[in-house]
Amino acid sequence: MNEEAKALSDGLAHSHEITDYDFWRALKSIEDELYWLERNRRPIPIDLIYVRAIVRTARQKRLFIAYDPAPFDAF
């Protein structure tokens, strides 16, 4: 992934205006569109692939940011 895409995914991951549900819904919509294009033997726009990668990476970063290995002060 290039630097511009990394910066965009970082910005999305740290945005308080976008919820986890928004990420899930965006990925679901993109996947549905890709499925429809594939089933109908239509060309897949490369921009759609890039958007999917950016949203997927941002969602993974968001999940990692929220991950706490010791949520109850186990150490």
C-alpha cells in the first residue's frame, strides 16, 4: 500500500466521526458490489479494490487500537 493510502487509512482509523458499524457497513457494501460485478462478468474498477484495501486496513487498525491485552489490570 502506498504512503497516501496508509495516511488515509490512519486518518479513518483515528476518526471519531466514523463508527465501527460504519466500517463494517462500508466493507459489506464494497464486497456486495464486487460480488455483483463478478457474477455478471463485468470489469472490476481498480479504484474499488483500492477503496476496499483502505477501508479494510483502517478497520483493522481501529480494532487493534481498541485491543487491550489486560483489560482488568491483570499484570
